Amino acid sequence: MSENLNNAELLKTCLYDRHVALQAKMSPFAGFMMPIQYDSITVEHNAVRQKVGMFDVSHMGEIFVEGPEAEKFVNWIFTNEIRGFEPGKVLYGMMCYPEGGVVDDLLVYREFAPEHFLLVVNAANIDKDFAWIEEHAKGFDCVVRNESPVWGQIAVQGPEAEKTVVGVLGLKEAENLGFYTFYDAEYKGKRLIVSRTGYTGEDGFELYTSLEGTVDLWDRLIAAGVQPCGLGCRDTLRFEAGLPLYGDELSPEISPVMAGLGMFCKYEKDFIGKEALLAQKGGEIVRKLVGIEIEDKAIPRAGYPVETPEGEEVGIVTTGYHSISLDKSVCFALVDKAYAALDTPLSIRIRKKVFPGKVVKKRFYQTNYKK
Amino acid sequence: MSKIIEGLKYSESHEWVKVEGGVAVVGVTDFAQKEMGDITYVDMPDVDDEVTAGEEFGALESVKAASDLISPVSGKVVEVNEALDDTPELVNEDAFENWIIKVEMSDPSELDALMDAAAYKEHIGE
């Protein structure tokens, strides 16, 4: 969809001028004009794996839910279990259609005020998600607000992320923050959410604040020499860490069960899509998402066919790279479930040639999260 | 500014051709390698494969994307640059020095359809 938009119709994040000044290669993504890379993707990727890098992720959506039945409502639309999860914690999961396909994958923040939640959703899905949430909130005593346009967000990621947010930005409490938790601070007179989360497989923080505050944080991080990183390496990093991207590994056609993300669906409670997902879990699925490693430097790309050694087509690649951190050609692929077991020999057809490989774990890279 | 060499022939899809008798030495232009970014893999045909003008004969792969290589001439592949198997980044270092294939041309008149350096410079808007 976004490919069809003229540049004039594309949205800009609050950091757009900074990206242009840094001479980033810009490209449309999810309806926004976004930086793909500032330096080379490899340099940016390695900065995050070895030191620290930062991303403008202001395009992400922030939807707030509050009211006496906020918890009850969020738990109804969200696959994961939010009852009993404490203020200051963050939980990953999905919103599903009744048929089990995915509306979006998202983070749910349980705020410090009772019955207050923040839902952080994918940029491409903000309007769709908000409409879905509003529609399903009818009948629950709560209000929902889409505040996406007034929030900026910077992700600071890498083994030196803590040192950076503490040392450069003076966010001292970040030191004690556990993985998937957050705290509230104030920055330039506005709320600042410091969240120990990310999408790279490394330790890191996501900082949500006002548009003005976001620009100020960015400038301070740049002045301190932090490597700006674009969406190019955001994808190579999340891919190596085995993290799905909505649209590639999750979609209305690809359920969490198919994607191997069933651990984020809790069947002891009711939620939209539960019956369909339970049926899939019980055996009613045709395809499963797997990792495949091939014995060559050729690169499996999205859409390339997956074949058995006998040449029968049994699946399709969803994301693939020559992994920067592992120096191996690996991909995620949706394959007939009969071929999804580890070590199953499968080949990828890349243009005119067929490259043999085998099924491997989807987490190609050993992640380094804060314990 | 991208480097362009006088005396070579250029295709719209950013391949260059250096004519050595009946053999066409084919590579990609400096402009193309810059657009691609870090090249991580060069998919090349085998010696003795037939290639056809205007048709794909291989691909360049960067981290992010694959880009087809389009043959500017027809004929038989007589040599491939095997150094690119292990060090594809040579194309980034010098796209004109590091040719990709050599083709024994079956119809040298196909060269007339290609651009000269001045026309190519205009084609890429530099």
C-alpha cells in the first residue's frame, strides 16, 4: 500500500530533518518517509551488536486504554494474559481475528495508575488497529485514545545501551530496570517513558516522549557519538534474533500458532481468536514457520520457493539474509508442517539454482538480554 | 559523482561492456555499485552458458536486496571472474576493474544499441 503513495502524502517523524541532515538513504515505510541507512547496513548492524546504536521509531503507534474495565477489555483483545501482571511491566502478544489470523503484534504496558494501559502497535497498522480496538471496546467501560501523532520514540540498543542512557542522558534509574519493564520520568516538561525493550536481540531501551523531547534526546545522543541506525539493520538484527515482522511472519493469514509464537497465547482465559487458535494447536494447521540454513552464500529472499530434496515445492521464504553476525545464509520460511522438524533437509530455489539446506532453530543469534 | 570511463559501452540497466576483439568483458557501473551498497554475493553463470542480450544472466546481492544482472550482448560465456565468489566486495572497491563475465559475442552489432559514456552520464542524471 505504502508503495503507491506519492512522497507528498507520506508522513514524517519528528526526526525527519535530522535524517536528511545526516544524509540518510530515505525510503517509504508504513506510510512514513523513513531512514533505511546512514552508513552501511553492516556498520550499523555491528554497532548494535558490539557497542550501541539508536533508531528513530517514532512511526510506531501509541494507543491508550483506561477506565474501570480497561483490564478486562485489553485481556479480551490480547492473546497474552495481563491479569496479575504488575504496574511497570511490559508484555508482548497479538490481537487476533476470530479466525486466528493476526490483526497486529504489540506491546502492552501496564501503567502505574490503576486500569491504565498503553498499547504500542506497528506503524503500518495504527489506523486499522485503532478502528479494531474502538469497535471492540463498545460494551466495556473504558476509553481508548490514539496518541500516536504526539509521541516520538527512540530505541537505544546494544551492550553499551545502559551506559549510554545513564551516562549521556542521565537516566540513572535505567540501571535498575529489568528486561520488559519501564518507569516514568519527565523530560522537557512532558512525560518520558523509559522502557527496557527492543527489537534487536540485544539489551536496550525504548524512550517515548514528546516530539520536541525526542528531537532533543536524539541531538544529545548524536553529540555523544552514538551510531544512528536505519530500518535496514533493524530488519537484519530482529531477523537474526528470531523476532517476527508483521506482514512477513505474522499476518491475517499467518496465525501465532503457525508462526511458532503460541507461547504468547494463553488459553486459560477468553480472547478473540482463542477457539480458532486452539483448533490449530490441536492439529488443524497446514503450514509452520521454520528457520532454514543453506550451504552457500546465495541469499534466500522473501517469496523464493522451498523444496524437498526431490524437488517438490513445500513452502515459501518469508525473510532471508546472509546473516551479518553469523556469516551464514539463513531464512524464515512457511513450510508444510510435515517438513517443519529440526534437521529436515529442505532446499531453496534462488533464481535458476537450487541450494540444499536444512531446518534449524529460528533464533539464529544468541540474544543478550538484561537478566 | 559516479565514475564513468570513456570508450566503454553502457546499458540502461547499468552494465558496462569493454570490447576486446570478439569478446565482450561485462561488469556493472560505479553508479550501480553505489546504489546497491555493500555487495555480499555475485550470482554468475557457468563457463559455456549461453547469454542473451536484454536477458538476466545472474544477480548482485546486497544485504537488503537482489538486483538482476542483464546481459548487454548475446553469446557464450568464456570466463567468469571467480575472485568474486569469495570477495564480492571487490565490485564495491572498483566496479570497472572487477569485471563479472566475458562473452564471446554471437552478434557484435548488438553493441550499437548500447550507450557511450556521454549518453550514460545523461542517463544517470550526473
